[in-house]
Amino acid sequence: MTVSRRALILGAGAAGLAEALPLRRSYAEPATKEYRIAAKSATVNLTGKGHPDTAVWTYEGTVPGPELRVRQGEPVRITVANKLDEDTTVHWHGIRLPNAMDGVPGLTQKPIRPGDSFVYEFTPPDAGTFWYHPHADTLQQLGRGLAGSLIVEETEPVAVDRDLVWFIGDWRLDDQGQIAGGFGNRMEAGMSGRIGNTVTINGRVRGAVSVKAGERVRLRLINAALARIVGLRFEGHKPVVVAHDGQPCDPYQPEDGRVVLGPAMRADVMLDMTGKPGQTYRVIDDFYNDLSYKLADLAYDPGKPAREPLSEPPPKLPANPLPEPDLAAAERHEIALQGGMMGGMGMMSGGGMMRGMGMMGGDGATWAMNGMAMTGDGQPDMPPLFTIQRGKSCVLAVRNETAWWHPMHLHGHSFRVISRNGKPNPRREWRDTVLVPPRESADLAFVADHPGDWMFHCHVTDHQETGMMGVIRIT
Ligand code: C2O
Ligand code: CU
């Protein structure tokens, strides 16, 4: 499925010349990595042997879709064919790329019609853990399975025994094991969004994940849920977080050992297998009070350890070439998150008039930013929240005035979380999605370095689609 451009060129035109022409090792441009992925329906088994198969929407027939592995700084070309019965697009979540490759229908490209395809081309500047998903009818397309991981490898690989991806999906299945309808339920949209009842790792409800005593695993966690926030605890282990949303941070052990990921968020975790051979340790998700469950077991091989436990702590990952915001000169822009239900008591007043865009059939918006609600997945001519000049530094001062959690995502940029609730954030980590708890605030700093119209929205898809979406224009 992955074809290098050179192989294509040689294969297509050079049949008779292959012997005469020596291979040129010093080809001027680096080989472009090529992928072709088709969005199409399929049937898969999510819940294990003895349980019914589930009809899903997929990339290439699998959930998650194919893992795309590319190299930092090397060009990639991905042709997406639409074999669904409705329009789609693909958004390369977290990748800093040209606006025209960002996959927002109406705003950055025309939607891909059924039967058509679209070629995405970009060169990922940053190594790290990213993912891809549709940005059209997102509730349903993501909720039915369209998503996959996009791993950008460091130019110098980091020394670990194994590199594992846990692509976490959340599904709402009915008694027959089929995806329940009712996408876009208004009540739910005004609350936590569509949280499912079946959580998978790499497309399967997991029993055991086999590990060996002594090994160091780089675990790439991706929360691809529509709405579910996870808080993962690795019993008997001490996870060390080395990256958020693909961007390296100073390695640290999270408070109370729990790795919290809102929808769309990722963490790279170094996990030293310090358990005993033959033993089993649980991985628990206990983000929601009283609803904790076992996500998986770490099942230790009973044989002898892979190695003596490592004594040195996990190293810091090599830094990505992110432009450093100039805080003294930064423009500050306030963004108030508004709306939603308050414990089922009705809509919160948005603190101002909600001007709706693209509302249909009197079906009003539920959420807003700065009094303005834009609904759906992206639209042409969205008025920007604000406009900023390319190269300028910017602080987004996000204030959550609602009773709900919001993972806020900025397209095409990573930002430093410089403060929370008015207090400096000592870690100042880079992210592309920040989870803002109810009534709390976060200041996000970044350099506006790619021109275009960039989405800033909540990644609880119901929230995004019912108004918590806006655009930042970089000129
Ligand atoms: Cu992953 Cu606009 O989103
Ligand atoms: Cu939200």
C-alpha cells in the first residue's frame, strides 16, 4: 500500500531503460512517500470472538484505518478516494501544514464527492504522534469508525524496546452489536456529547496486551473518541509522559499516575515494564466518577525478563522546530466558551446574543464562542473570531464559562499552555488540543506562522457541530 515515488517513476516509464540507466542515489528531491486510502463501508469485529460483527465506515476496510508512518521532513502524498455515499474530507490532526491541505470542507477545500478523490500533499515538520479523521459529517463519520494514526518518526529514532500505538475508540453499540443511531441528539449535544458504551484499543475490545519484564515501551496513546475523556492508570507501573499531542515535553510522571486525554488528545508515554514475569496488571480508565472500568491487562510473559530493568530514566525526545512565541509582544485575544445545559436545567445564557450561522429548520445552536455560534463541520466565508498578521505572536485567553469540559483544538499550529486559571503553568507544554475544565481558563501562546483560515473548535464533536467552532484568520 505504500509506494515510493521513485518506484512509481521507474515502474511507469523506465521499463525498457531500467538496465541502461543507473539508479541515481543523489536524486535532487527526497522520495515522496505515497499512500492511497479509500473511505468505504466494511464489517469488522470490535468485540471479540463469539460476539457479532459490526457494520462500520472505514479507511481501507479496517478500524482504525491504516497506520501511516512517515519521516520528519520528508514529503508525503496521500490520495483519498471517497467510496461513501456522502461527501467527506480528511483532516491531518496536529500537523503543521499549508492551509489548503487542512481538510476543512467549504473553508480550505471543496468536499470530496462520492466517487471522487483528493490528493493531500505535505511535509510534516514535526516528529510525533498524530492522527487523521474526516472533517465532514464528523459526528457520524468518526462515530462510525473513520480515523487512523499518523506517526511521524524522528530522524534519529529514540532507543526503546518497542513502539506501540494504542488508538482508543469509543463506540455506542446496540444489543445486536451495531452502531446505534441517534447521532446529533440535541439533549446530549448540550451536555457531554455522544459518549459510547464500548471502548476499543486498535479496533478491538482488549483483553490482554503481552509484555515482557524489563522492557521499555514507548506507548503512543491517541484518544479518537467523539466525546469520551479518558484517565488512564497503569496499576503497578509508573508511566512517564514524554510528549503531548506529538510535541516533546520535559519527561514527567503525572500527578496521581493518571494520564488524562480528552477527545483528539495524544500522549507519548514511556512505560518501563517493572512488573513480575507471569503477572497481570490492570490498565484502568477512571476519568468519570463511579464509572471506572478496565481498559486492558498488561500480561507479563512468564519467561525470563527481556533484560535487567533500566536504571536511567527515559530520555527527553529531540525537540521539534517550533517557533517560540514572543510573550512580551504577543497580541492577546479573549475567547469565551458559552452555552450548553446546566444539569438539565436549560440553556445557560451565553452572556450575549448568539448569532447563528448555518442554522436549519429553526434548529438553534447550543454552544458559542464570544457570542457567536457556527455550526457543522466547516463552512465557506466564516467570519473570523479575529485576524492576525503572519509572524505575530498571539495569546489565546480561553475562558470556559460553561458547566462542561471542552478539549479545544487549533488547526495547523501547536501552542504552549502558558497559564491556567491565571497562574503560570510551570510545564509550559506544547499541545494542539487543550482540555479546559468547567469554569476554568487557559492561556495559549503561539506564533501565527501559516497564512490562512484556521479552525479553532471544541473536539467534542457534538459541541463543535452545534456552535463551538470558529476561525482564526492569519494574513
Ligand atoms: Cu481533529 Cu477540526 O479537528
Ligand atoms: Cu466542548
